[in-house]
Amino acid sequence: MKPLALIAAFTLVLTWALAARTEEPPGAEDPYLWLEDVTGEKALAWVRARNAESEKELAGTPAFAQIERGILEILDSKERIPSISKAGPWFYNFWRDERNPRGLWRRTTLAEYRKPDPKWEVVLDLDALGKTEGRNWVWGGAQILRAGGWRRALVSLSPGGSDAVVVREFDIESRSFVKGGFELPEAKSEVSWIDRDHIYVNTDFGPGSMTTSGYPRIGKRWRRGTPLASASTVFEGKETDVSAGAFFDDTKGFERHFAYRSPGFYETEVYLLENGKARRVEVPLDSNVGFHREWLLVELRSPWTVNGKTYPAGALLASRFSDYMKGKRQLVPLFEPTDRTSLVGASWTRNHLILNVLEDVKNRLTVLTPARGEWTSRPLAGAPGFATVSAQGIDPDESDDFFMTTSGYLTPTSLLVGTVGGTPEKLKELPAFFDASGLEVSQHFALSKDGTRVPYFQVARKGIELDGNHPTLLYGYGGFEISMTPDYNPRVGLAWLARGGVYVVANIRGGGEYGPRWHQAALREKRPRAYEDFAAVAEDLFARKLTSPARLGTMGGSNGGLLMGNMITLYPGLFGAVVCQVPLLDMKRYSKLLAGASWMAEYGDPDKPEDWSFIQGFSPYHNVKPGAKYPPVLFTTSTRDDRVHPGHARKMMAKMKEMGFDVRYYENIEGGHGGAADNAQAAYMNALAYTFLWQKLQ
């Protein structure tokens, strides 16, 4: 799922709700409601029985062992590129491998990182910590305090991989947690340093402090050495909001205190906190705003008319922040979309803004520079062909250096470093984890039911014979304005492409490939457009004689799991096998389970009869019909997923199994929304999926 964000120096990530609200609506008749009891003895006994059935069918085969071993070698490989982020003079990384399954938080210098085998200083060993404390800790991230020499951090640790975290203050130099320091119990929390002795806390402060979506709704300022209960409230949202809270922008010379409230998933109000008052940044409710030094950026999701000029949805506008807050509306359009282009993102360096634009789902990078009241533009060198390219400022407060990442379906990921105005140099490159010789990437377009042209990528053997007989895996997502762009996925390469399969990725509506308009075309009552697009891609594969329904498999997770559920129930004749991962499926109750209430802007409110009238049409759990012909299905999920409730997959499996359909199920007892808490679990889950697909599509 794509969270709301503030682009630029400070990124506010709305992670996902903890509270599991499973009350049954009045009059509901659901014989499988008991499976929503996440850790209930009866429900877990059912889970273990289903797991055993799937393991017996899939995990005992030589093919499974080979795939699992290969994927685990990839995940544990020391040849992976360590992703790094800068804090002061250090570059930090979190790393997992076979010796450190829970992982190491570590750091090094850029000079050392450039070496083929850099030396790392271990800051925190999660395996050792878990052993000492008797807890199954999973890394949840860290925020490092600028003041005092980048020595203190707020470390988030998740029990078993859930989105709920414990927050603890950590001294990086002594490699120890601070006794009597800032500490929060397990909860859905957001924290932000202000200075050494103060932080902003948005968390569960007790009854009434969380929204109906399960997010914090109150932001407080907490002083060191005082109980959390004494923290002073600086901002409150409404109980019906998605989320609300406060945060601090620590940019030197431009330090600012902010608050926000999100009435809906795609709606955010941002406030500047000054002298005890909250002044709203007056921009459209559904826009994204960001701040960098003296600049305000506004990314539009709907048209906006200012001073007689209308800016289109998808545009990016800039203004001097201080002037804007004084009422001036001197806006500079930095980007305006076309029918073929959309804005992927914007990243600041000290003096420049790097724009990342998609043109027919291919990246183009541009450098914009403000000077003497004007903005100049020039290209930033990127990777050609079917590849995903991104660039991020390394330290926007201090330098114009940037990292560039390139990745393609057949091109191993590369990390480059450069300075705006120069030529970037390669720092790291993944080895080839699978043999891509003889493979090629092509782009095609399918015509959807309403005449919309839908792009998709295909990875297949050069000169492949179009005889309709190739095992093909079709992947998609189609929601929350998330784009499916080319990337190097060695798991797909090893488990599917290297064994002769064809891989296809569909860029259906609901995603962000063509900006807000592409997303909004599949919102709420328009949601079926996404499913029509996906079906159109499948039918185009048949029309081109690449594959046939018996040889076409499909896979998707989360919102993509909802996509899979609708392929099962609405388009069963198109597929020979379906893998449905961590899915939403019961769209009548989704808003009452975990973070579901926050997604009503995407799907609608099932408690409103006028909304349920269209939601019911894409609620797979309610559209399973006895006697229908459905393809074989594998459902996978995680007990510890506190984002999308495991009850969705459990209930759908139970219902279809009782009706006699060809279904199997596997639930990882931990792992969160990603489905796995460590590399071994991830390899196991992947091996189950690919073994199942090969068995059914051969």
C-alpha cells in the first residue's frame, strides 16, 4: 500500500494500524467469522492443519528444495548492494544474511563503502539482542539526532515483524540503550527528534487517542526525564481522521515545527506550529506538500486554480515558503503532465531539485535549479532502455551529491554516485543471479473493455515461438497510485525465467503509471476498470499466441491480492493457477479489520448502502459461487500481519474448500505484511508459490 507522504527534506510515512477491531456488523451471517480470531486456539489449529496439507503437497518435492535453496542463496548473498543513508559523517545500513538472520544495524564511511569489501562497524546486533532479551525482534528503523554529533537514535523494534513497534533511545557511540531514556511500549507510534531532551510523540496514549483507522490522532511534545503521561499536547486530529500528529524539520537555518491531520487516505492538512498556534499551509486538501530550506513544493492530485490560472492534476508547483505563508501566491510550475507522462518523485540536493518523470512507464531524470527568481532545467544522465532509474540527494543540507540507482528486468541493479553537473560513477553492482542470456524485454499495449490503452512489459526468450504454449506468469497491483516499473528481481529470474517461463507485468489503472488520472480511473465505483485492464492484458497474451489459459498463472499481494481474488471470481476462465498473497478479500468487513478503515477513499465505505452496492461487485469473498469453475489457488498470509488481517485469506480458503474447489493455504506464523520475518522464511514462502505455479502450468 502507498502511504501519504511529504516530499522533500522530511518524509512523513503513515505506516499501518495496529488495533484489531473484529466486531461483527449487525445482521451479518458469516460462518467463518471465528477465523478472524488471529491468535485464537481454534483458528490457529485450523491454520496449522492447512499448512500441513500445503507442505505435504508442495514442500516435499525436489523442485521445491531447489527453488528454496536458490532463493535463500540470493537473499543471503554478500554480493547484494548494501543500501545506505547518511547521518553526519557516517553511512548506515541494515543487513541480514545466513549468519545474521534478524540482522545487523551497521555503519561505515563513503571512502570505505567504495571498496569491494568494506569494513563495517556493527552498531546493533538484533540476533544477539533477541537472544539476550528473549524477544523475536524485527528491525523497524531508526531516527538519528543531529544535535550533539549524531550520537543518539530512536530505534524501532517490532515483535515478530508486525507494524506495531517498541521505541527505545539508543547511544550509538556506547552501543547501548539509554537507561532512563525515551522509551515507548509496543504500539502504533510515530516519533520525531526535536533536540536532545525533547521529541514529538504520536502514539497510543490510552482510550480515545487513536483514530478509527488505528493510527495516532494526537501529537505531544515529550521532555526527557518525565513520564509520557505528562507530555504536552501540541495538536489533535479527529477520531474519524486516518491519522494526525506533529513532527520537526531539523534543516539547519530553517528549523520548523509542523503538525498534520489526514481526514482521508488521500487528504492531508499541514500546519506550521509557531508561538503555540497552528497555521495551516493553505493548499488543496488532496495535494502533497514538502519543504526544503526556503522552498515549498505542492504536488497536485486534482486541478487547482490560483490567481486565474488552473494547474492540472499531477503538476508540481514551487513557491517561497515564507512568502506563501504571508498570503502571496507566486507559484512556479516545475512539472505539468501530458497524456504519456507523470511525476514519479522529486529529490533535493543542497541547491538543485531532481525530478523523476515516467514517460510510457520509462524514467527520465531532470535537474531543476532555482537562481535569481528563475528555474533552469537540464537532463541528468540515466540508464537507457527498459530500466527503472531513480536519484536521491545524499545530504540535501550540505551538498549537491546524489545516489543514482538503475535496475531492469534483465539488468542487475547498479548504484552510482555523482554531483549535480558531473558524470556519476558506479559504486556497486549486483552480480547476475540468473542467466539472462537469450532473454529480452519488450513493451506491449492491450486494449481494455472501455477502449483504454494499457501498457505491459514482457520478459521472454528472443524469437519466442508464438504457439500459445508457454508457461507465463502475469503480475499486477493496480492501486494506491503505485507504479509497476522494471526492476531486477533475481527470485523471479531464478525460479521462473531461468526455467523457461515468461514473465509479464501489467501497468493497469489504479496504479500511478500515468499519474493521478490513472489512479483515479479505478477508485471506488470505478474499481472494476483495474480488473478489466488486467483481464485485457491476459486476453492480449492469448491473441498474440504467447500463451493460453491453461498455461497462464497470476500472482499478486495486498491490494494485488484483492486483484487476484477478483481474477478468481470474475475471470476464472483466463487462468490456470492463481497465487493470492496477504490479500484483502472480504470487502464487507475490510474497514473493520486492522488498518482497513484508512482505505475507504480507495474502495468505499461498505457500511453505506450506496457504497456497498458497488463494493459487493468486487468483493471476492461474497462472489464465490458453488458449482463454478475456478482455477487452482494458493493463498498465503502471515499471522503477524497487522496491516491486512489474515482473516481475509483464512475465510476465503475455508469457504472455497468447503465448496470443493482446488485450493491450498499457507500462513507464516510471523513476518508482518511482507509475509516473512527473515530470509529463510522469505525463501520458503517464495518456493511454495513457484512450486505450485510450475505444478499447475506445465
